[in-house]
Amino acid sequence: MEKETIYDERISPLMAQVIAICKDAGIACFATFDISTEDDPGFFCTTCLPDGDGKFPDAIKDCEHRLYRPNPMAVFTVTKSQ
């Protein structure tokens, strides 16, 4: 069975329960599932919820940042003419 089908049929209903509980209790949440395929190697399903005050804890912001906004890389070449 494909990962996406398994996610849709078995994980998503459980996540709906977890999301509802977290929202009711004001619990911040970050959950991500890698359901990549050959055709879509970067296919993730992610839930990111704020706490009861609408704020995201730093650890959750860091997870989101690392997963979806990789650090840019800069390359420099220094040459010296004589």
C-alpha cells in the first residue's frame, strides 16, 4: 500500500483527533509525516498549531524553519592579483 493511502486511511483520522484535543486544550503541536514517493520525493504532511494564546513556542518555530526554510548557503571565491 502506498504511503499516501496509509496516511489518508489510517493516520489522518487519528491526527484529526489529536488536532481537536490540542486546540481544545491550547497545546502547541508540530507533527510532520514524510509520505514521499518516487514522483514526489519531498511530499510531507505537516500540522503546526499554536498554543492557547495563539503563540508558537521557539522549539516549534525552529522545527518549522528547519523543515521548510533551509538555511541559504553563500559561496565566495577570494582571489588575489599581484
